[in-house]
Amino acid sequence: MRSAAILAVWLIPVVALAGPLAVFDGGRAAAIVKADGLQAEGLEAVRDLAAYLKRSTGAEFTVISEAEADPARHPVRLYVGAVAALPAADREALVRLDSDAYLVDITADGSAFLVGPQPWSTYWAVCQFLEDQVGVRWLFPGPLGEDVPEHERLVLPPWRQVYTPVLLSRQWSGDHHGGRWSLRQRLHARYRFHHNLVRVFDAERYYDEHPEWFPLRASGQRYRPQGEKDHSWQPCLASDSSVRHAAACARQAWAENPGLDSFSYGCNDGQGWCECEGCKAMDRPLTPWEGFEGTYSCRYYAWLNRVAADLETTHPENLIGCLAYSTYILPPEPIGLHRNVIPYYTSNRADYYEPEFRQQDQRLLEWWGRVAHQMGIYDYAYGMGFAIPRIYSHLFQEAIQHAVKNRVKGFYAEVYPNWGLDGPKLYLMSRVLWNPAVDIDALFTEWNQRLFRESWEPMAAYFRRCERAWSEQRTGRGHWAYRLAGDPRQFEVFPPAVLAECTGYLDQAAALAQSDLVRERIRFFRKTWEITLLLAGNYWAGHEVDRLVAAEAPLEQVAAALRRMADQVVTLDTDAYVRERVGNDPIAFHPPLPGWFEPLKTGADANAMRLSASRLSARVVREAVEGGRISADDLRGLIGRRLDEAFGTAGSENFRAYVARLRAMALKVAKVTRCDAPPAIDGRLDDPAWTGADVLTDFVRWGNTAAAQYPTRARLLHDGTMLYIALDCEQDTSALQTDAAPRDGSTWKDDSVEIFINPGLEALPYVQFILNARGAFFDLWGRKEGESYAERVGATFTCRWATQVEPGRWTGELAIPLSEFGCTAAPRTLLRLNLARNVQGKAPEISAWFLSVKAHADAASRGWIVFE
């Protein structure tokens, strides 16, 4: 039975006036009249209008041109686009409307005009008509997420409304699996602001003629970037010609596409700032603020001001966009900001649950609002990397309401959504971006009622509880970007009692369901929740071990907790389980990055094992140092005996397997053999000095204790001054990824090996070296808390390195001067070390010599090396 009712809709109530529009009445359907010249989304609007009206009424709706419209044959017409029949006053008003605004006008004479100034806004006018007048909802992507009421008769009263967004640019990325869903939620980008200087100053085109546009290094040489993927540099901003060239790029883009009204001068995604005197003269010291720094704020924004002033002479209303983050995240208050610059301030509003972070972040946004004439905000609304619901709708609305009071006109987020976990999150976010004052509680209720019908109340309780779990979490201080993504600590948001409560709501909903459609919709969310149950359950099984190890409890207590964990952890193939639950459904669960999902799969037992091995070996080392027995063989023997005493050999099969893996990790102690003649650093590994060196192998996958699929072998030598490291890395070398700059580029994104060295048991100081397969090198020195990334990566050690590539393997050699970071190669010296291998390509993998669960820089992920 088709319903004749018109459902309540978001944004605008339907007001009944005289003179109905008979969209479908007495078996007759209105004609859809398309404007001449409709393009892109405008044509989609016509197709969708006809398709959804048919689904609602069962009738065919004829699509005709305006010239074909015959009053006798087509007495009722739905006009799409700027047709000639549009009243002159509306046609004139249309020119003045914002490009994202649109008109829905149901007239008293039985017609409807659905039109916007642009193809996409015309599409939204049709969406609005379908939502308000027909009751259509696109609640989440795919057929399951669509709700289309059936109508035996569809007769509408007159209605007129112009719809205009509050935030003028609304955009997110990573939603590609959702098809046109985001477009239907009124998402459209207007302002350009992303990393773009690498293209504005294209080294391949401009370096030879204009080397002065590229950064001067400490060596006195101008750096030549290595292609579009090389973001390890920023241009020289001192020259007038760089300003003229940058402005010319924007003018060319605007000439080629008159629809653009902004251009991006977003910095490259790295550091590498120019060290010429002209650039340094532009710098003005900004006092670090609440952990943020603005080392290069004045330099960068002073240059942007000059570009904006140049462009203002020809394009006075066009904007230039950029990112405000990293070493230019602080506002350039001493110099001000040109009225046509729109910076996008990056932060993570999901972490507004933590009052101190929220206050700090909003104060910085308010500061920006006093300096900039308009702003954008950049957010991290994942999605991917989380195996828990990450719903924070009310925090988000409050953040947007605060933002618009501080000159924010644009929004961008990385989302990569898990709709099966996050449910209404993006639906509500899209409404808030259009109208920050919208009643999201009413929208939330309607979202659940439309999807789950007779089961809506327990499903609404489930999603409310998930949001409350996020808002009430106690997982530490908020952070500006990817906090908890790929981190097993995210499961602390859902302790066992909350897991049980949420599962109960889903069970109640399933018991109430009366139709196959409602059952299927509940199963869509239940199947992803079962991934949460599995992984969070395993995490909590290992939590007691983590707590005891962190408290340095006696090893016998740790062993007892490990036995209990072994009995509780569900041992199955997690990848197969995920495939069984969600199958090939990227809407329910976004295909995860291996580096983000591996730690979640084994984060409980793997992290417990990592911490146990690290703390056990540290205790034995302290005992050995006190007893004067310091050699690799002695340490391995002591660690093995201590393991046997504490853990024994009896127990369940799971327990014995854990102890075996724990033993393998705790015994990661290698000797650094002294060589009489140091090896030649040519990357070939054929020097006789390497023959007697210990081989560090048996790498394990990141976040896992499974053996790495790509073999890695490392050897260590010293000559009393230098530490020498040989690397032998097996993989297909026919398509190596080696895009980083020769020095201090993003080498970790390449086929590479990372080396971490800690002189002591503490997290700081430490050094990091990275060598990629083609010889690009990166070094970093973390000396103390509070240092900026720029300070740490500013270290320039006098290392030597070389690599060689041959079919099936690449090799490398490094010579590292220990004294430059306060270490010595004296006999019986102990250092903590780890090596991490990055393999890119079609079958990527991250692995490490000592198990790494979170960031490799985590000081607990270290084995030991002993100089002999």
C-alpha cells in the first residue's frame, strides 16, 4: 500500500497554502522539463528526479525539453535548471545568488522550479524537493541506506524557499566508495588550499632557468627537487620574481577556468626551508604558544601577502588559500594578513572531549580569526584506522558553531569512513556544515526512525551510547591530527561493560525487527560491531599484562596474567574473520591501511609481549651491569634463565606459544664486532670485514609477531669510533618506490630501512637514520622534550652511506659517528637499537627486528647491542 503522507523534513517545514501541485494524481504524472544547456550535475538532477519519483509512485515521468512542453499534454511541469519560463525576477536574483545556493519554488499555478546558479546547486534543488516533498532520504551510501516512501497520490501545496549554506566550502576526502552520496549531502569544494608549491615551482620546468626560486641549503647549493612527490623542500621566498611567477600561475588557472575563484599556495608537505639571507631576513621570532611554533609564519605569510597584493590588481575578489600547520601554524600577527588570503587551520575536533585541548585549540582559532579576514578549518574525521565507532556529533556541532563566529567560511576533513561503525556521523556532519544551528537531535531521531522503523529505539540507544563512550573517554590529552588511529589504545574508549551494553542494544533491535529490510539494515551495523567486539575483547584480555609490566610488577605476576590472557584471547585469522563479516563492503568498513590495521589486530597480546620482552631484558641488563657481566652471550643466557624461572614450560598451547614468542623477542641482543680495517662504504657488502659480524634477522611484521614476508638481514661492526651497519633487503626491485629527496626527505614512505638508537633506557635522547633503496638519507636527533620537529630534523650528522640495487634485492651500508650524539664504541658499551623495514608497492609491509606496535620511535621497541 502506497502512502499519501508527506514526511517531516530537515531544515524547512512545509507550509500548506492554496493551489496544489499534482506531481502524481489520478494515474497522471507531471512532466519534467529540463533547461537547455544543462551540464554535469544538472543532467544528473533530471535523471534522479525521474528515477526517484518513479520509485515513489510507480509511474513513468516523462523528461522533455522546454520547447517540447505543451500545456495541453503537460499541464503540470517540474522545471529543472534556468528555463525560459523562470520568472524574470527570479532569473535576475539567480545571478546574485551564491554559487551553492538554490531555489525550490512550487507555484500556485501548478508548476515547480528547481534551480541553482551552478549545475551542482541545481542538483541540490532537486535533492531538496525529493527530501521535503517526496520524503526521500539518503541516510548512508548504497541501496540499504536509501529510504523512499511510496505514494499512491502526490499532491503538493505551494512552497518557496531559497537555501543558502553558512559555510561556503564544504569538502571531505576518502568517501569515494560512497559514490554520489556526499554530493547529495550538499558537499562541494570552493576554496583551494592544499599542498601546491611543488607544482607552482615545478623544478623540471623552472630550475635551470630560475635556480633562485629553490631553497639554498647549508652546503651553499640550491636544492634541485626530485619530482612532484618530493615534498622535502620549500621554495626560496626572497625574490620578487618568485612573487610575480606565483601570481602568474593563479592568473593562468583563472583564465583557463573562469569558474575558479581561488588558488592554492599551500606549502609542500615537509620542511626544507631556504637558508639564504633574504629569506632569513623575512623571519620574525614568534614566541612558541602552548606547544605550537611559528618559526616560519612571518616569512611564509609575508610572501603570501605580496602575492595577494599582486593578484588584487586584476582579481580583487579572488582568494588565495593555504594550510596553517607545522612550523607556520601560528598567526603572523606582527605583519598581518592580506584580506584575500584564506588559511586552513588544521586540528582534530574529535578530541574536543578533552577540555584542555578544546580550550587550547579554540583559543588558537580565535587568534587566527583576529588576524585573518576569512578562515577554513581542516579536520581528521576518520574512519579508517579505527575499529571502534568514532561518533562525536555534538562535539562537532559545537566546534563548527564556534568556528563560524571566528570568520570560518570553509571546511575540509579527511574522513575515509566506516559507515558500519559510525552510523549517522557524516549525515549529521553534512547538515551541520550547511546550517550549524540545525537540530541534530531531531535529525538523529529521524535518521534512526527512517532506517530501523519498529527497531529504532534500541538502535538510537546504541548510537547514543557509542557517542557517549567517545565523549567520556579517558585516553589522554587530545591531539591535533591522527591520535588513536591504528593505536590499540582506542579500545580503552569501549571497556568491557560498555561493549556488553552496546551489544545488548543491538540484540534488542534484532528481536524487535519485523521486516527483512530492517533486519538487513541492523545486520549491516552488527557485522562491523562484531569486529569491534573481537579486537577490543582481545585488547582487554591483554590489558592486565600491560598494566603489570608498566608497574614493573614481579615477573611471576606478569606470567600469571599472561596465562589468563592466553585463555581469554580469541585465536583466529582476523583477516579471514573481517572478510567473513564485511566481505567486499568498503561502505561498512573502509579497506584499512595495513600499517594502521595490523596493530589493532594483535595489539593486545603483541603489545603485552613487546612490553614484557622490553622490561625483562632491561631488568637483566641492569643486573648484568651491576655484576660486571656484559657481553651479548652473557645477556642472552641471563634473559633465557630468567624467562624459564618466571614463566616455566607448562601451560596451555596458547600460553606456550606466547612464551616462545616472548623469548624470541627478549633475546634480541646482538654484538657489535670490532674490525681492524673498516669496510668500504659502497653498498656492496663484499668487504671481508663483514664476514664475522652478527646477523640481525628474523624481522616481524609491525604490530604482529608473525614473520615478515620480505627477508631483511643487518650486520654491525665498529672500529672504536664509527658504527657500521650493512643492510641486505630482499624484494622485487623492478619497481622500487624511492621518491624522497636525497637528504631529509620523506624516506619512510619509500622502500627503506629505519634505524633507531637510544643510548639509555629513557625515551630521550634518541637518533633516527633512514636509508632508502636508491641512497636517499634522513637523520633526526631527539634530545629533549618540547623540541619542534624542525629542530630535531635539523641535525646533520657526518654519516656516510651507499646503496646498490640488483634483481631481487637491494643492499646498503652506513657509517655512523657515535660521538656526535654522545655515544662511544668502548668495549662493553650497551645501546638500545631497532631496525624497521618499509616495503611499498602492491604488497606493502612494515616489519622490524624488535616488535613495534605503535610508532617506531617508542622507546619500548628496542633490542640491545653490545660493543666488543
